[in-house]
Amino acid sequence: MLEQGVAPESVLEELGGFTGKDVDWQSGRVLTGLYDPGHEAHELAVKAYTRFLAHNALYVNMYPSLSRLEQEVVASVLMLLRGDEQTVGNITSGGTESILMAVKTARDWARVNRPEVRDPQIVVPVTAHPAFIKAAHYCGLRVVQTPVDTQGFRADMPAFVDALGPETVLAVGSAPNFSHGTIDPIEAMSEAARERGILFHVDGCVGGIYLSLLRRMGEPVRDFDFSLPGVTSISADLHKYGYVPKNASVVMYRNRDLRQHAWFVSTETTGYAVINPTVQSTRTGGPVAAAWAMFRYMGEAGYAGLVRRSQQATAEMLAAIKDMDDIEVLADPEMCMFTLASDSLNVFEIDDEMRARGWHMIPQFACAGGPANLHVSVSDANVARTHEFLAELEAVVTQLRENGSGVDQAGIEQMVAEVQGQPPEAVMEAMVPVLGLEGAELPERMATLNTGMNLLPAATRNAILALYFNIMY
């Protein structure tokens, strides 16, 4: 900490200096994790956010405005997801917190309603978001992962049903899964859970709002929401296809009886009474106000326009990629998300070359019978860049086809084989110089690193990443 403070303009100038390597979020070239509604909407959201920045949502008695804003936002989302007069919900800081609350609620519900359970577990397809594994870890539950079909990457129903046992307190389906953009057979899954007295959560963090709007526009969307009697809770992010500034999500419950198990209340200390429906206590009212402002500004017609444009751009991308050699789209995505794979090229090199040209996707390791791939999420900001993206993708694929791979695949495979079975520390020590991990920053080109990590078992990969990032930060 400085002994003396610095003038505001100098502070802002310094902050700007830190962003030299950050992606340009307004470029339209970021194809994941960014949802830009346009300048006017963004400016409105920023003003609403900062207007309520100092408001603390912990103290609803001091800031009743936040309670009203939250209830109105939740009501709008519940309407989209076909809730009724019994369904309730709360705003959280994001999909992970929404999922954590759904898992915690299921655990505590089972403690009261199914006291015979001694080894509580949750059943999730392998395509379910890692937040469920994280939530189970925090809540002391066991995770049972079930396989998916390798054509559509949807839950394998026989395997899923077989996994539902006397210790299962929560089952999960995705609408859609983030990795491939396909929707699990939610109706069949939720009914199987209901028949066995098991709670069922739908992860609609990415698709909850988008798919609901698509359905209301008359497009065919399979039922995944509260219209299904077996669905007991749903998570839906506002800061994804609700185009709300981060961090904002909604967790919803079938009724208040279920949500009763979400609350944490403590009055047994010398401090104030703590009454929380979510993980956080103190939280700024900024995201709540920004969400309310965006919903008011956009209206259903405005959001429908965003969905329509994104769907059209996605359809154009899928059609064009289908005609390209050496690259393909996995599965049959059901909204504006898909994954790119290749039988002949290293997809991590495709990612490197696209990033060098300013395009940003998410590399995903091989899993569940599927190959390594690149995840793409299309939002309204990308629509105007559709043709440019396709042209550059084809150029990169052609370049790699003609020039060959720059990754020493055989050498990496040999190194990985030599370190198999060794402790994570030894594996990391052997791999660091080969994979280009030097200092506190990741290499600009990640293909060699990702190729090596892709060959490791997931447990080893997890341990190495935890070790590395613990050192790096």
C-alpha cells in the first residue's frame, strides 16, 4: 500500500495500463463468456448498477427497494420458465452459486424427509457442469456420473435410471449442457426421479432464458421447465443470455416448502441476526438493479430479437462449417452453442491460430467418448462478424492442413507415458519445460500445453492445475 494516495485520473490511467493483454470485449470476436447487448443497453445497465452499488442486499429492512427489484426480476424469469403461484426463487451471484444452493437445499431437504439416507449422493450426466461436482464437494455429497451418447452427448437414459438409488438425494439434467449445446431428455429424467421420490434439478444457466424465449417465439423446444411435474428446481443465469452485467443468476424452487431448506439463519452469536437465502450475506444491489433495468428496457420483444439474430447467425455458421474439410461440429446443438472438432488436425492449434487473429473460443479436453474440441457460444455481439469468423476459420484450417502440425505429438505422448503413475508434483516437474510453462504467465500459444494435458487422466490433470495455479497466484 502506498504511503500517500494518488489522484483519481492517475489511478484510472494506471488501471488502463493493466489491460494491455486483455481481450477486447467490444470487438465481436469473443465467442464465449461475453454477452454484449449493445452500447445503449450496456450504458443503461452500468448506470443502474452504480446507482445501487452501495445498497447492501443483506439488509432488506434498510433497502426495501432491492427486495422489490429482486422479486420482480425473479417473477419475470419464473414466467418464462412456466412457474405457477407456488414457485419461488432468489437472485445469486452466478450459476455456480445457484447450483450450490440447489445442491445444498436437496441435501437439507433429504435430512428431514429421507432420514434413512446415510451416504447422500447426486446423480449427474458426465456433461453436467463442474459446478455440481464443486457443490457436492462443499456439501459433503458423493457424485455419481453417468455416461452420455457420443452422437448427441445427451444423458444415456438406461444408465441414468440405473444410477438412481436409495442414497440419491438429487438428480440433474442440463438444458442445454454447456459443452455441446444439447438438451438432456429432461422429461424422462425428471419423471424417473419423481417416481423414486428424488428431487430433480435442471441446469438452465445457459439456456433457461434463451430456450424459453425461443419456445415463446413458436420454435420447437422440448419441455425442460416447471411445466414438468418432476422438475423441482432450476438455475438460470441472467448474465448470460439475459445480457445482464455480471454477477447475476436465479435459482428457483418448485415451492416454498422446498426453498425452506435453502435458508441459513443464525442468531446464536453476539452479532446481528443473519438470514440468508443464498450463500452470500453482504452483496451489492448493483446486479439486481441492472437486471431489473435490462428486463424493463429490453422487454420480451427486445430479447426475442437478440435470440432470433443469434439463431440465424448460428445456423449460418453450422451450415458453412459442414462444407469445410478437416473440421466438424459435434452433435446436433439445440441453441446458439456448438463445438468444433477435427479428425485430422490438432484443434488446440486451430485455437492458437484463431486467437492470433483475435478470435476467442474455449478449448475442451476429450471426455465421455468425445474428442478434444473448441466451444463456441454465439451472442448478439458476434452476429455482424459471422462471415468474418467463417472466412478466418477456413483460412486457419487450410493453413494447418498445408503446413502440418507444429506440435510434437509423439514426443508429448512419450513424456506422458513416462510420468504415468507418478505423484502430481513429479508429473508437473517433468512436464513444465516440455509444455512451455515458465514463470507466472501462461504461454501465448497453448497448443503444446493443451495437447499434453489432454493426454493425462482427469485426476492427474486436476492435481497439476491446482499445483500450478497455487504457485502462479
